[in-house]
Amino acid sequence: MTSAKQLVELIRDGKVTSRALVEQSLARIEASDADIEAWAFIDPDGARARADEMDAIRASGRPLGALHGVPIGLKDIIDTKTMPTECGTVLMAGRQPDADAALVERLLDAGAVIIGKTVTTEFAFMYPSKTHNPHNLAHSPGGSSAGSAAAVAAGHVPITIGSQTNGSVIRPAAFCGTYGFKPTTGIISRRGLLSQSPVLDQVGVFATNLEDMGLICDVIGGYDAGDALSYPRPRPQMYDGAVSEPPIEPNFVFFEMPYFDTLDDDARAGMMEVVDALGGQVEIMDAEASFGGLVEAHQIIMEYQIAENLGWALEKDPAHVSPKIAESIERGRRFSDAAFAEACEMRAQTIAYFSTFFRDYDAILTPSAPGPAPLFEDSTGNPIFSTIWTLCGLPCVTLPLLGTEAGLPMGVQLVGGAEEDDRLLRTANWMLRHLMDESE
């Protein structure tokens, strides 16, 4: 698929119109989404009208935005005042927000055309959605950003936006064979998104290449007083990072994590091939003993806050709340304030550890998931290989470098230092080129 950056250039040069791109996206959705079911809501008339508006702006000679005329999709937990936002639950069916989310405001300012809302799992949690994996309909696309990953993998749109509270960007991107990127906590505002866990909720993106992820994150990133974790400091220039090369060859760490026994044979063999191909640029290291308690700390924080923010659903209509959400709410209610505070302190200590760790290393090299996508009916997959990085708010990117003999994709994940997202994308760009050279 042509990159979003290239599409804007084609529109600018008069070689294609936004209306033509929208019609192409709608035709692709029409051709395959009855089977994939990536979309919760599509707004064909609104998208066509917006595309015509963008084409009129281009014809007038006015400046074009960074995403001018490009069709995109939004996870159905992101508020849009022209479309419903239902968060994957019948309890919010027909909900029509009064205002756009902060990132939607920025997308529209940049000229993007929002085709519709992509399917999310119920309340952006772990209960499987209706969406199927485009590579094999018998398998899950992952979750909770199921539709966002599937829509890019199916070629419906070049870019989608999702969210991650545990592994909801990195895992589905890996399962669907797309690129996925979750920037540092605080770079992209969450104002106007479903609040599951305010400490852990983060925005992420899906695309077919690195540069588009950098481009859209530059567009939607920036300070917003409406998000308590947003910060006014200068932010990384992510597009520049995605298209540049590091001044020297980067250094990687491959941690031997306590949960590596969850890796299946294909994922383990693939990761070892990557480690071998990178040779002396990778240092294999045992994880800190303290890492062992971080998965539990993440669970305590997440479920304590899920109970606070989503407990209303269980009280309103328990028959329409999945067992997974209900169990998490009940567990969260049993966690004491002291347990939540202790988990948050453990998180703070780990963030402090990683604040100096990346002085010596450019990125952590790790699997994106324990293996390929599970069967559709089974689950959305295990998020364990994202949990610690999400807990600490570190930037993560997954690259579609691996696959099984049966044709299911698997990803390789890189994790970078906080607020060094440009450095992480630059390192990912170097690794992609290096591995390509190695394979020739």
C-alpha cells in the first residue's frame, strides 16, 4: 500500500484526489469486511463530503495539512461528534459524543478523512470481539484494538489509531502483520477516550511502514491540558526519527525474562534468528530480580482503576457484561488502597531504573507476543510481552519480521527510553535495513 506521506504528495501534485482515495477505501471495505468485520461504524457520506472539501482546498492553492485527504480509521473508544462511540458494548449503544477527542481535533486540522470507527473488544478489554484476522479468518486479530489492526492488514486504510492499557497495540499489530507503535505516555492526549486505567491508558497507531507511524504521531502529539499525564516539554520529532539513520550502529539488550517459557517454538526460533543476525550489537542479559513483581503490579493498578471507572456497567446491567470484565471489576474492588499505592510505587521505581538504563543501550529487543495469533474463539492472545513496558509508559514498536510456516505473522518488538521515541524509531529503521541486507 502507498504510504500516507506519498498519498499527500500525490494529492498535492494533482495526481490523485482525496475523493478517489476514499472511494478506493470504501470499495475495499465493501469487498472484504463482511468476513473480517474490522469496522464498527462507517460513514461513507461524511467521508465523501470531507474528501470533496479537501479536494476544494487543494484546488484553491491553500496550504495542505500533513495528512491532507488521507483516509484513516479510529478505534471505537475515541470520541467523535459526527459518529457514535460505543466502546464495544451494548451498554453504550447509540452513544453520540458532544465533542471530538483531542486527537480527532488534531487529525481534522491536518486534513485527515475519518472513514469510520474500528471494532474494539468490550470496553477495550480482553473478551474477543467479532473481528477476524485477515491472514486467516479462523484466527484472532488480537485485542483490544482488533479492528484497527485488521483494517490496516486488509488494506482498507493506510493508518488507524488504537490504544493500549496492556498489550492492545503491539499484540494485534504482531498478529495481523502490521507495524504498530505506542509512544511514550503523555505524548498523545487521551482526552475524549474511554478511561479504563488513567495510570496505564496510552494511545498507539497502526500502519504499513515506520514513516507513517512517525508522521501521524507528530500530528496528534503535543501538550493538552485536558490530560493529566500530558506534558508541555518539547516532544520527540517522530517522523524525522523514522526516516533517519543513527550516527553509529545501535546497541540492543535481549532480556531473559521470567515469562519466556510462554514462547512457542516458532516465536523462540524467530527471535533467536534476529538475535544472531544482529550479532555483536545485542547483549543478552538476565532480567532484574525486581521485574518478577511488575506483572502483578500492573494487574493491581489496572483492575483497581477498572473497578473505579467501569464498575457502573456491572451495577447497571450485569447480564451484558462479559465474565472477563466482571471478574476484573470484582478483583479490583478487593484490592486495597494500600495495595494500589504499593503497586504505583513499584512502577515509579522501575521508571527510575529505566531512566538511566538507556544511556548505554538504544533499545530492548523482545518478542511482541508469545507466538502467532490464537484461534478466533479461544482468546485475544497473551499480552505478557507488553505488560512491563506499558506499566512504565515506555515507547514500543513492533515490526512484522517473522511468520509461521502456516502463514501467520509474528512481530519483533523494540522498546526505547521515555521521551526518546525518535531515537527508538531511528533504531528500528536501522534494524530493518540491517536485517534486509543480511537476508540478501
